[in-house]
Amino acid sequence: MSRRVTMNCHEARRHWSLYHDSEGDAELYAGINEHLSECPDCARWYEQQGGVEKTIEAHLAPPPADAQMWQRLCGQLEAQP
């Protein structure tokens, strides 16, 4: 039977991207969740990182396609030989 080693702050923060992007395995998630439940500083850090990530995603998201964009695109395609 394997014994899970308690994750420290450095490890929990180092694995932020894997955790946020759902790319880690179950053991990683369990370790991070356990650490976050015991460490208010890291829990706050994870929350702040999530806010930063949402802000970046919102600024990088392409604008929604509107009718004028589709008309321009169709016009460009029709103009091609």
C-alpha cells in the first residue's frame, strides 16, 4: 500500500497549470486539494491565479462573428479566382 506524501506550498503552486487545465492525474488532484484545504495562503493564491487566467482568456477571446463579418468573408471568397 502506497503512502501519499503531503504536498508542500512550492509543489502545489508548481502544479497550478496541470490542475487548472485538468491535465493531472487523480493522485495529483488529491494532493493539491488536500494541501489547499489545509493552507489558506495557497487556497487564496489558487483563487487569484484563477482570476488572472479568466482575465487573460477574456482578453484573448476572439470577438463573436457578426453579420458584417460574414458578408466581408463571403465577398472575399467570391472575389477569389
